[in-house]
Amino acid sequence: MKDLDKYYNANKTMWDQFAKINAESKTYKTDEFLKGETSLNSIELEELGDVSGKSLLHLQSHFGLDALSWAREGAQVTGVDFSTEGIAISRNLAKKAKIDARFIQSNIFDLPDVLDEKFDIVYTSYGVLVWLHDLKRWAEIVAHFLKPGGTFYIAEFHPFLWTLDNEDPNDFKFIRSYFPLDKPYQFEVDGSYADAAKKIKPQLDYEWAHGLSSIITSIVDAGLRIKFFHEFNKMPFQLFPFLIKRDDGYWYYDHPEIQLPFVFSIMATKE
Ligand SMILES: C[S@@+](CC[C@H](N)C(=O)[O-])C[C@H]1O[C@@H](n2cnc3c(N)ncnc32)[C@H](O)[C@@H]1O
């Protein structure tokens, strides 16, 4: 795709800055993680199940909290992210928490040239797919890294969410396409979602729309067999200001009858 380097260079520059801000933010609870708490949510913990003794490739592992939490659950973890800063923080946290895990800096589209191994589990979660221009190739890469009989698991924000203006629950406006376009959205950003007070030099980021059918079709076309596909009316982060937190720790749309899809998960296996 024309301009692909421009898009990924801009996104990497942004994520390098976000990695540092996010790791120091209250939103991500790095201190709690270092005291022994998991950063994983009940959705992925319950659905993926026992990972002990299994090799797990975490795609887009950010600054490492979830990857290291899977390692604490007993998996042999390899985290991959294109952010140099994210990988440096991940390695540092692994050292601090005395967790044995490996982190590789790579764009996931380049990963087959960098890593020559197969895994029991390929895992990815929350806020990953909008950053990828080609889901067909993404799913082929997922399948490539799985051992026969291996499991792919994704828990991700529902693509329906990205279509909405997120400010006013009583005046929802559609601001983005649900279905893929031939070019990415371009947004100006001056700070991270995890800490609005810390500003960065304003820059553009690039995000791609992918509907559920594109996501599911790419997984099936890559030769994986889908075991389940779930949708949830809750999310683990307060992505919109009007959400309310319930006792289970998840954020919900505060309406007695109308419930919206906030998260989806898919488990698929390689035959
Ligand atoms: C919202 S974060 C994912 C967070 C994840 N739930 C976690 O904490 O483990 C998205 C991550 O994708 C990474 N990323 C974006 N595009 C990428 C690409 N093409 N290859 C590798 N990493 C990428 C960013 O650097 C960022 O760390």
C-alpha cells in the first residue's frame, strides 16, 4: 500500500511515547503488577484457561504487563511489539518482577523474517486490530506461528465501538465507517488515553476500520477452525466517559434495557 511506511513510522513514534506514559499511568497499574497482581481480566483468564507449561506468543504486547502476567500463570512467553520503548520497558519489568520472558521488537508483519519458532498459543488483546492495515496477512502470520493443534485467542474491543462519537451517550453520532475503507483514518493526537495530563508533541496517527466479518473471514481463510466467538456488553477499561463500573470491575453502558457490544473474543485452532 502506498504510504505504508509513513503510516507505520508515525504510529511507532506515537506508541514509543505512549509506552512510557502508559507504564507510569494510574490506568495501567504497573505498581500493582509489581506487587503481584495480574493485569489480565476474567474474560481472557477464563476463556483461555490453563496456560502452564505452554509456549505463548503475545502479539502487540505493548509494555509487557499482560505478557508478563501470562508468564506468571505459567506460560513460556514471547512478547512482540514494534515499539522500541515498549520492548525496553517490558524487559525492565521482567527483570524487576523476576519473571522469565522474552521480548522481541518487530512490526508483526516482519515477524516471520525475525522469529523461526512455533507456539502452542498465539495471543493478542484489547486495542490491536485498528493498527493493522491487512488482516488477511495478519491471520496468515498468526497461523504461521501456531503448532499443529495450537490455539489462537483474541479478546478485543468490538469494532462497532469505533464507529461512535464517544462523548455524549444521549447524542450518539457515527463518526467512522464500520466496514473497511481503502485508506486509514488519520487522527491528530497530543496525548495518551491513559493519562490526559501528559502531553506529547501533536502528531498524526493512522487507524484502519475492520468489521467483524473481515476479522472472522481472515481467520477462517488462514486455515484456522473457530471454536467460539463471543460478544460482551462490558469492557475492562473506561473507554467512554459515560460508562459505569459495576461490582465485577467491568464498565457497562448505564441503561436498564439497551446493552451494546463492547468486547468480542475468538478462540480458533490450527488442525
Ligand atoms: C493498545 S496496545 C495493546 C495493549 C495490550 N492489550 C497489552 O497491554 O498487552 C497496542 C500495541 O500495538 C503495538 N503495535 C501497533 N502496530 C503494531 C505493529 N504493526 N506491529 C507490532 N506492534 C504494533 C503498539 O506499539 C502498542 O504497544
